[in-house]
Amino acid sequence: MKTSIYGLAGIVAACLIFTTVVASSSNLARLFSTNVSPEIPTFPIGENATVAMSLTVSNFTEPPGVESEANVTFGVISGKSIPNVTLHIEISPIYVGQGEWPNVTWVPIGPRGIELVDGNPSQVVDLSANRSASITLRVRATKVGYAVIIATATWLEGPSTIRKNECALQIRVLENNVDIYDGTQIVLFP
């Protein structure tokens, strides 16, 4: 348990150090359109390559904003067959650190704003070489707020090596709009 907490704290800290971008909604570098259809890579990625992933959000229902819904699709593909790959989607608040290191307190920047309404957020699949697998969930914007959708693929490689790949999208729910951002950057809203 302690190792998991330290690992999660390390990932969050590394992301903050490596990718912090402070921006307002008018000058965000990589704003994603909400009308992107799910696309899973179909090309071979090599016998020893890791798992390639895609995380997409369909159009939010009209009118966009609070009470609108969308599908979240997490797709994976590998150049080799991998049994028992756990695909997991988590919806979390966006946290920022306050205070001086090492006494940092992590606080959410606002309410989460989006909830899972349908689908199983965790599934185990057997990946066949160069064939994609995916899971789709239905989410609803419940209130003005901020969230990060984290998709994780975990599998056992060899008798004692656990592999894990992760990708993310950030979501900002406004009263009359939903913005989706590339999860590789941290966006702090005024």
C-alpha cells in the first residue's frame, strides 16, 4: 500500500515537474475537439514493442455542458500476443500541490464535474498480435468542474515483471461547454 502511494505521488510529481503549463482557456496549446471518433492504430508495432494505446471521447450530447453525455473509448494494440491484459479507466479530480517540498499538500482544483454512468471501468482482455481491443464507458457531465480520465493497461511479462502503460485526458466542464485537453500537459485554470 505504501509503495503504491509513493509510486502515485512520484508519477504526479514527475508530471508536474515535466509538463506544467499554466494557461487560461484562451491560449491552451493542445485543445482537443470533442468530435474526435475513436481511432485505434492498426499497424504492426513490432514483435518486442510495448502496447500502443488510444484514449478518445466522443461528442458530448447537445447542448454540451452540464448534463451532457459522451462515450470514452480506451483502445490498445500490441505487436505480439499478450494474455490477461487489464484495461482500466479511472475518473479523478485534478490535483495541484500547495506548500514547500517535502511538505506538499495535494488539493483538487475544483469539483470533479464528470461521472461514470454506464460500462465496466475494468476489464481483462487477451491481446492477439496486431489486433486491437477496446473498452467503452458512458460518462455524464454532472456539474461545472475539472477531471482527468486515466486509462491504464497492465500485464504480466515473464514470471515476475509487471508492465504498465498509461495515458490521460483532462476535462473541463462548463455550464454550456465541455473542453477536452491532452493529458500529457497539466493545465491550471484561473
